[in-house]
Amino acid sequence: MNKHALALFCLVAVLFFSFHADAGNYKEIINTGAWNIAQLDTLFARASRISNLPSRIDFLSGQFSGVPYKAATLIGGPQTQEELVINLAGVDCFTFVDYVEAMRHSISFAAFKENLRKVRYQGGVVDYKHRNHFFTDWILFNAGFIDDVTGQIGSGKSRKTLKILNGAENGQPLLPGIAARKREVIYIPSELIDTVILSRLKTGDYLGVYTDQANLDVSHVGIVIKKGTAILFRHASSQKKYRTVVDEDLKAYLLHKPGVIILRPRMKA
């Protein structure tokens, strides 16, 4: 984002809507960023009329263009009560795809809140231990929303590996208070991604950047966007030169990355 665009965003951001509200057994913390709730209602209603799912996800995810990267916006932990956080003023790579996936099911802001709860938490239970901490948690707990198409897209070039997610490293787990979990992970090595594999990707596919780290499945996530002959990676970038939601050439981005995991959204949950 250039300086002028950043200044414009900051000016718009002063109009953000933010509040705290008790909701049952958990608290909601909501910051709608550059929008107000009426504007989001209009946005979601418009998106819901886009019958083509890839186009709907392109439209919704494109609304985040220029939104700043912000890490650690979620609240909850082993000793801290989990809260349902919506922060559209700043996203990291995982909250970005969380929001887009929930939005694409929603016709209003009220529906978005409920859908986010279902997408982010196993069984919709707002609790730290029920949060989907890993990208491949979506395969198990969001099976009604998405399909793991990595093997299908890889077509003989995919690989399987067994990981102990959140396994202790140097005596410490990645996430305190979360049990280690054994999981078979399917990925496509980056060096085997050719034009045929790229042609099988669809706009709206959620792409996780596979990591060789034994206790982690992916190091980053984003969304595949196809524009003509270009295949882009739309993601919340933490790189110093961006620090915002950007589109980058996917093939160039994957250079020197170990591989990819591809989850495809279903039209109907």
C-alpha cells in the first residue's frame, strides 16, 4: 500500500464501529473497521446474490484489499476466557480466511456472526480448546463447508506425511493448553506444481503453505484468485514491504516454499 492509500485508509478507519457485548456464555468484541453494520448488511446481501461461488469469494475477499496486517487479534487461552472477536480493521492470514469463509455463507451481519462462530470453532463452541488452531482442522471440523482437494489436484504428485500437530519442541508445545494431535497431511511439493496442477486450481480455493516443521501443518494461508491468465495469491502479508492484504503472483510466491494444501469451499453447507 502506498503512502497516499494508507493515509486514505486511516482517514476512513476513524469511522469504525467498535463495541463490547455480552452474548450468552461468551463476550463479543466487534470492530467493523472501515464499515458500519448497515454497510456490511448491504455488502453481504449483495454478495449473497452472486450465485457463482468463486466470484462471490473473489468479491468478498477483495473488500479486504489494503486492510492492514494485524497479528494476535483473537482473545483466549488456557487461563483466559475465549471471546468471539470480529476485527475487520486488521487481519492476519488465518483470521482473513476465517472472515471470508463466514461471509460467503451470510446475508446479514447477524448471520455473519453466527457463521463465524461455526467456522472458527469446533461445533460452534466459543472456547479456546474448541478453536480451529490449524489449517487442517478445517478438514475435520468444517467438513460441511469445505473439501480437501489436495490429492485430487495433485493427481499422483501429492505426498502424505504423518505429523504430531502441536507436539512439544524443546519441551514446549506451540500452543499451551492444547493437546497434541496425530494427523496425516496430504500436500503437493512446490517443485512438482506444473501448469496442469495450476489449471486445476479455482478462484476461491483456500491455499495453505505446507511446512516441513513436524508439529505444524502450514506456515501461511490465503486464497487463490484467477484473473485471465494470471493466478494470484490473495493473503494478509506480514512482510515489511506490504503489511496488508495483497495479491501476489502465486507461482512466484511459492518459490522456495515446501508445498501446498488446497481446501475447496462447497457451494452449500
